[in-house]
Amino acid sequence: MYKMLAIDIDDTLINDAKEITPGTKQALAQAMAQGVTVTLATGRMYASAKQLASQLELNVPLITYQGSLVKNSQDDRILYERSVPAEAAHFIFDYCERNGLHLQTYLNDTLYVKEQNEKIEGYAALSKIPYTIHPDFKSLADQPSIKLLIIDEPAKLDEIAVELRKEIGHLVHITKSKPHFLEIIHPEGTKGDALRYLAGQYGYDMSEVISIGDSWNDHELLEAAGFGVAMANAVDSLKQIADYVTLSNNEDGVKHVVEKFVLQPTR
């Protein structure tokens, strides 16, 4: 019997209209009524994830910033936190300034950018989160960032990722949450690290945990769980490591998993 369910948000829990469908809400409510712990595992900020958690009436810790912050949605207590190492942060700030790249940093659940542009406007609209323009942006490298995010064209980010891994790959974990979002976090700040920690807090064995995701940053999440599920709309590399591929995010893929493996276990 599965006791815990960890669900990615974008392109997994929510459909392309950025909504949690009534059917998915109902299925998750039924799972929770049966005693299953349901949490979110997202690259989003805690403040953004909490908005969706409230729609589902979740009152458990949430895995946010890829896993770099696990925070209780009931009392905002921090349970697990990992910041980007200072040496790596300084390198990335310098690298982005030198190459004219758009960089975002996150301090105390506040999103900071150097200047107003289309990239931050689009990101803020997607996450439904405000942002702060910091005139002396480079000085923020001196503070512990929970995550650093570079936004650019997918092919360009792939090249940047290769270069960054060569220079600071031993200090950080580099992943993509979307084709145009390159995320840099602490090596122990992945969704998989956070999921293992959280399951341990509840006393669950990892074999009792289901995880669901769609993107590159969900690899560690699926690998950590006893049963890893990829969405039909997931990237191919995630489908290859998944134990099961469900329907797409526009076809209530999460609801399908809950009904098939949690409410009516027929695995």
C-alpha cells in the first residue's frame, strides 16, 4: 500500500490552462481521506507552491525550489534547507554579467532580478509571484541563494549547462525545469533528496512512496520513490526511467495514477 504521493506542479498537477481540475482535486481528497500523505515537489518558490497547496487543502510540508527548501504549509516552519555554495554563486553572478544573461536569485522566498524585462514578466505571470528589482544585483551573490535561475533559449541553455558543469559541476546540481529555465541548486537540494528526507520524517519506507513528474528536474524525484510515474507529456529521458507512464496533464494524468494505484491498488 502506498502511503505518500509527491507531485510536481507545472505540466503535471496543473493542465495547460494552469488549473487543477475538479477531478484531480477530488481524487487527491479521497487519497488523503484514506490517510495518504499528499505533497507537492516543485521547482517553484514556496510562496507559489503554497497557493496551489491551499487549493488542495494540503497541510503538510512542501518540497520547493527543486528540493532545496522543505517548508511546512501549516506554520511555515523550515524543515530542510540547502543553499547554493558561495563559491558557485559568485561564479554564476560573474558569468551571467559577463555574458549578458538573465539571472534570478531567491533570498528568503523573495525573487530578485537586475532589471525589468520580458523574461521576468513572463516568469512572474506563470508563477503568480511578485519580483524585486535590485539595483546592486551583483551584491546579492554575497547572500545565501536558495536557487539561481537563468532564462534563455533552450539550445543556448544547453551550451551554458555544459560550460557551467565543467567549471562548477563539483559544487552544484544543474538541471532544467522547462526548456528555457536552467536551474542551479545545492548538490543535496534536488527533489529526490527532499523526498527521502520528508518520507523519513513520516517514517515511510521509500517503497511506500509514489512520485509523479514530467521534466528533467524530476529525474531524482522518480529515482528516489518506490514507484516513479512520468506524464504522457514528459520528456523522453524521464519516461525511460519511469515505472509507469500515465495520461497527460490535460487528461487528468495525476487523477489516473491516484485511482489506479492508490484508491484501487491493482499494481
